[in-house]
Amino acid sequence: MHRWALRMVLLACLALLSTPSGAGARRTDAHAYRFEQVWSTAIRLLRVDYGFPVRDRDPDIGYLLFDYTDRGRSHPGSLELVPFEADNGQPQVRVTLSVPAMPAYIERMILDKLERKLREDHGEPLPAPRRRPATPPSDDDEATEDDDAAEVPESD
């Protein structure tokens, strides 16, 4: 009886360890390409390269619903694109992918493939904008400051 209970505990532990980790997780990347480039590349990647059915899409809000298919089974997934400006002033697109029923490495694999496809289709990402140097004060500004300092009344 004791061995039977031990076997059941071991089987339960193995079952827990073999379930996909990261279920319900979301993966996010940022890309320094125009929104239109990322949107069209993501659509082609999911529909053409992977052959996933796209259930709904709205380019105005940057949202896409698709079915991740694996071994004849279909799992709902979503892709969200949000344009933003990075700290250095560079326009970028944040891509968030979620396939809750699958392990996290599936989302990572799709995002990595999207990054490679963006580089193949559109070349290197946009360079960061150059910071403009602070404009030095003109000679007129300096003269005005000197004149103001010279006009300080003297105390008696």
C-alpha cells in the first residue's frame, strides 16, 4: 500500500512538471520600424509563413486575433502593436504576443521570427535620431547681458 501511494505522488509530480510552463504568459518586443511595416510583416508571418487562420484584425488599433495550430489542434492567440517613442526619441512599435494555451517558448519563437522577417524584408531598423546640440547663445544675446550688467546703479 505504501509503494502504491509513493507511485501516485511521483506520477502527480511528473504530470505537474510536464504541463506547459508560462501558460497565459505574454511576450513583448520593441522594433524600430514604422507601424505599417511591422503590421504588414506580422500579418504575412502569421497567415503565409505559419498558415495560421486570422480570425479578426483591426489595423487602426493594431490588434490581431489568430488561431495557433499545432498537430491538428487550434489555440487562440493575439498580437497587439502599439507605436511609441523610445527614451532617445526614436519612434518604435511595441509588439505583444499571447498564446495562453501554449508554452512561453512558442511566443518567443514567433517574435524572433518576426524580428528576422522585418530585417529580411525592410533592412536594418531605423537609426535613432541625432540629438541636436544646444544652440550657443548668439553674439546679440551676450551683448545684451553685458549691457544689463553695466547698467547696475552704483550705491552712494
